[in-house]
Amino acid sequence: MTPERRLDQLEPLVADVLQKVDRLIEGQGQIITEISKIPSIDRNTSITAEAIANLTTSTQRQYDELKAGQDAIMQYLREKLP
């Protein structure tokens, strides 16, 4: 398999992963909004917000690692392509 063909296979996969990460981050914001609307949970909202913020940070870190890996793969393939 040529590097160009492999690159063509990797790009849609990476784009799909990045799209899913974006949806997860958006979903976390919607969860916090809905939770804050429940009166009996008002006192726990800050705890939940902190947990979701930590999850967002973790997701962002994973995204950054994925992006770095993608960049390394792209660089490698660019070097190998004629």
C-alpha cells in the first residue's frame, strides 16, 4: 500500500474522531445547563460543573494527543511521498 493511499484512509478516520470529540464537548455543556435547571440539584451543580470541567480538560488533552499523533503521521507520510 502506498503512503498516499494510507493517508487517504487515515484522514477520514481522524476527521471522524475529531468530530466526535467536538460533539462530546458540546454535549457536556448541554448536560450542565439541564442539570442547573433542576431545583433539588442546585447545591450539587457546582460539584457537577467541576466534574464536567475536569472531563472537558481530559477530553481536550486526549484531543491534543490525537492531533499530535495525526500531525506526526502526516509529516511521516509527506516525507515518504514522492
